[in-house]
Amino acid sequence: MKRALTIALMTSLGACSMVPPYQRPAPPVPQSWPVGDAYLRQSEAALPSVTYRDIFRDPRLQRIIESALANNRDLRLAAANIAAAREQYRIQRAQILPEVGATATYTEADRGSGAGTGVGNAASGRRTTFSVQGGITSFELDLFGRIRALSEAAQNRYFATEAGARATRLTLVGDIANAWFTYAADKDLLGVGERTVASAQRSVELTRARLNGGIAPRTDLRQAEQVLEQARADVAQARTDLAQDVNLLQLLVGAPVDAALLPASLAEVTGSVAELPAGLDSTILLRRPDVVQAEYQLRAANAEIGAARAELFPRISLTAVLGFASTALSNLFSGGNFNWSVSPSAGYSIFQGGAAKANVRLSQAQREAAIAQYESAIQTAFREVSDALARRGTIDEQLRAQTAFFAAAEDNYRLSEARFRGGIDPFLDTLIAQRSYYGAERALAATRLLKLQNLVQLYRTLGGDSQLDATPGGPVPLTQ
């Protein structure tokens, strides 16, 4: 019996594999980032290992992110998916090992009256029988690597699920940072609107007085009222936007957000975001969680080809049973009561209508689809990083120009207002200057927000946050 089990196990461990050798497809993107006027010249250093704390340095934003990592429902769903994939891998992995079972039976039968009264006596009216059986059940000798290929596929899908969870975490951190910065920008816009309302209100009052005095026409009053009402509408919209910003943050965090953690303006958060350098070598995209996920899915599809190929060959299984039987419990383990049997079997479908070969071709087609998905993930990542770098290369100049435009518009409005009050220029010139000043101030706030969002986009598209790993170290061992 021991020799049979040893031979079976050695045969299984020495099984061949029909899984095609895995070769990572060459990235379908250029080796370096685009260059030109729209792009910054980057250092050739590899992407460093960073955490979101290295990029988003404001303690208030860090506290919000920490709360989100603990409470966000999408992350809880991702964690549940990881747990399910891990257990699926364990279930599949367990099929490599033999299943050992044991049964025990107790039988008591009445054989009629007899002279004796001892247990187990042939003349007794009652007979008691005990039996114990144990052995290997449903153990397939994995000669052609079918079970191992399926186990490898399940393991890679587990890894893909973990990579997907890291991508979810990375996206969540970026979304929270963007929502937090948007709240700061909307606070600025609210302040711009309130200041414009106050200024326009004074213009309306002055124009109405001039109209009543017969100095100004009614058209001046109506034009001043247009500026005032537009500013009032913008203030109402800004208040709505602020409320919705808070709602979005609470949804992302999965819990109420303390108002003390919200920024008062863009000016106080602009210097709190660090820049993540990008290396010239585009192969750093291979560490992005979504690209890693696509590659593990490709590896799983590759392994399933081996399982489909192994289905073309017979399945060989082994069943071994050993046991004890006795009519008396005290004699159960005595000599003569031991019995054993070994029953190897082989099964092969003679006619399947070509289903087995079609299954191989199906798995090969699925691998080709996985290759296309993997290459598409790399191309998408390359485009996202290139877009972010293009914006990064021009945003400082845009912000400088917008700041200068705002300063000129502000000075022009003050000069126009002074010339109007001095009777030099008509009121129309002042209104035009006021509208330009109002629009320039709103555009400046939007450009400042755009620069912050660009830094968030670089952080998210380069995908190198070392603090957002799901479960480092690979799958949990079966013994845990």
C-alpha cells in the first residue's frame, strides 16, 4: 500500500506541463515620451518609490485620504473580491493533493435467542459489528499538468484582482485630491462673486443717482444691473458647487468630512503638492496597477491553454482504501481484521464531436484577446502620461500669462472707474472694464486649479504609490 501511494505521488509531482512558455509582449508604445514645445524636459532617473504623503503634503488632505482608505465602499468591495479570488485559488490548488477520508460504522443486529450472553458470542441473540475505513478518494494523477495549469490560472487571476484593488486605491486618492482642490477653487470663485456683487451694487446705486439727476441715461443703469445680476447668479452657483463638493468628498471618503479639514482658498494649498518626476523610459508604465492587472490576466489565459491541451489526454485517477472490521470493539485492531484495496482507473472520451480541440482553440483565442487588452492598457497609459506631461510643460506659462492678464484687467478697471468718476470716460467703458476684470479673476482661479489637477494627474497616471499595495508578498499560503 505504501509503495503504491509513493509511486502515485511521485508520478503526480513529475507531471509534465502543456502550458505555453509565457513571453511578455513588447510594449506597443515608443521607448521615450514625446518631445517638443509642449513637453518638459525630464530627468532620466527611474520613477522613485513614493507614497501619497510625499505628493500631497497638507495634513488636512492626508487625514481625509486616511479616512477614505478605511471607509470607502469601493475599497471594501475590492477587498472582498481579493478574498474571493484568494479562496478560489486555494480551492483549485487543493485539487493537486489527494483527498483523504475516513468512515466508521457501528452495527447491532438481533440474531434471535441463544444460550450465551457474551458480546460477540455466536450463540448470542444480538451481534455487534464495528468497522473503520480510511483512504484516498478521487485523486487524479496529474500526468499532463491539467490541474496545475488551472491552479496557475487561478493564482494569476488572484494576482490580477490584487492589482485591480491597487488601481482602485490609486484612483480614489487622486479623486479625493481633485475634489479637495475643486472645493478650494469654488471658495475662491464664491469670494470673487461676492466682491463683484458688492462692487456692482455700488455702481448701480451711483448710476441710479446719476439717472435721477438727469446726468446718465437709463441704458447705463440697465447695463450696471446686468453686471450685478450676473454676479449674484454666479454667487448662487458657487454656493451650490461648494455643497456638491462636500457631498462628493463624503461619498469618496465613505463618512462625514470635518469642515475644519476643508481648504479656505487655492492660495493656501498651492504649495502643498509636490511634483512626481517621470523618467524618459516609458517602460515605467509596466508598474501601473491597471497594466499589471492586464498582464496577470494574460498569464492566466496563457495557463488555461495548457489545461485545455491536457484535456486531449486521458484522466487517470487512483482510489485506495484500507480499514479494520471486527465484531468486537476490543478486537478491532487485532490481527486478521485489517483489509485494503487499490483501484486505479483511467477515463478517455472516444468521441466528443471535436469539442476538446475546439476548447484549445477557444483558449488560444482568449489569450489573443488578453494580449490585445494588455497592449491596449499600455497604450492608454502612455497616452494619459503624455497628455499630463504636455499640460505640465505649458501650464506654468499659461498661469504666468493669466496672472499678468488679471493684473492688467484689475488696473484697467480701477483706471476706468476713476476716469468715469472724473467725467472723462463714459460709463460704458467702466462696465466693459469691470466685466473683463471679473472674467479675468475667475479665469485665474480656474488656471490655478488646472495646475493642481495636472499634478494629481501625473501622480495617478504614473502609478507608483508604494503605500497603496493590496497585500504585498503574493498569495496567502495554504497553511494560513
